[in-house]
Amino acid sequence: MSNINGFDNEFEFVKYFNRKKVSELDSRGKSFLKELFENIDDDMILTCWRNHYKQKSDIFIKADGVMKGISIKKGVRNSVHVDSISNFTDFLYQSGIPIKIINYYRRYHFADGTVNGQGKIRQDVKGYKIKHQHEISQINQYFNTKEMIKLAIERFILQGNNSDFYIDALIYGEYNDFLWFSREDIYKVILSQRDYQSSAVHFGPLVVQPKARCLDFNPKYEKDRFCVQIKWYSLVDDIKEWFNVPSSNNVDFDTKKRTN
């Protein structure tokens, strides 16, 4: 995979799909479109454009009047969502998480002895876990119910908090070398990992953490202490396993079999 940044990668996908007949695409692109659209044929002309709003859909693809939203990821430590601590805890409260558990999370997040980030002594995450792992375990009991994980999938991956629409697929990679999850795949894969074990806070394989702990009080990163970041660290492995990708990283898209 090249060093192209995420912004340019999105434009490469736009160029790959836009104003192309389905027949002009390689087997990878055709296979993706056949899964994405119910009725697709080789003579259809595609329209593709980048989403200029900060939403889960990075690009849109339209075929025969039907539009689909696509999220695009690349790299190895994929962040799927960033939220303010206040918005995140509002989401927890509205989802039925008890105040005690929400405060446990806020103490974990700031790790300075407070629930508002105003403490004078900040701990690294390793030190915090030594004394407070029992609280983290209680948080995870509430976060890893089937119902809560579904809500997390919708907010952190499929819809976000500033869109009325769900994404239809998540692409991982670059236009000439990519794999994907459909919306239904995402539910299946994440829910299949409800028993994912971690000493960190998590919704299945989705790990919850501060954007920065800022232990050195650097004012440049101070604002990041008040942001929650959701990372899908195992995304690459999960998507390759879903596609049965061998070590050669080659997939025959005419005969590929999924592991569902």
C-alpha cells in the first residue's frame, strides 16, 4: 500500500468509479458493485463524487438513479470516530447506561482523579489500570451487551452524529487494491466479537480511548483530552479473514467465498 493520504485516496476512488461503465472496471470493482447494488449490469454508467461534509460517507456512488454512501479506510490503526467527551457521555446516558458507569468512564478517560479533567496529577493508562481495572471491567459489562454494541456500530461506523443516512459499505485500501465490508457484514463481524477481551474500554473490537492523554500538559494537545476516539485496531485482520485472504494477499473476485 502506498503512502497516499486519506484525502487523496478518496479522490482516487472517485476517479476510479466516476463516468465509467461497469464493464470498464476490473473484477474487484465489478464484484464490489454487484454486492452494493441490487440490479447492476455492464452497460450502466456510474457517477461518483466526494462528500464535502464531515460525515461517515467519504464518497457517493450512483448507478441507475440509486445512490450509495461509502466510507474509506487505509492504514493499520484505524480511527472510526472522534467525539467530544460531552457528546459521548450524552450518547451513553441516552442509551441507558447508568450514571455510575458513565462516571467510571469519565474517570478512566481523564485519569486525573476527576470526572471533568480538572485534576492536577495525571496518570498514564497503565498506571490507572493497576488500581482501577475493576471499574473498567464494570464499564465493559455494560458496553458489551448485544443491544449496546448495535448502538455503537450505528453511531461510530454507520451513521455518526451529524447525518441522517447510514453508509452502505466500508472500503479498506486503495482503488487498485481494496477489500470491503457491506453494512450487514459490519454488524455480523463486530457482533461476532462480543467476547473480545481487553483491559481497555471497548465495544466488542472497537476500543474507546482519549484522543490524547496529554500527560505533559502540552497546551498544543490539551483540547484532545476532551475528545473520545474509537479505534478498530483489528480492522485489517477482520476484513482479510472475512474475505479468506491468503498470505499472498490475492483474491479471485470471480470465485471468492466469504467466511459467513
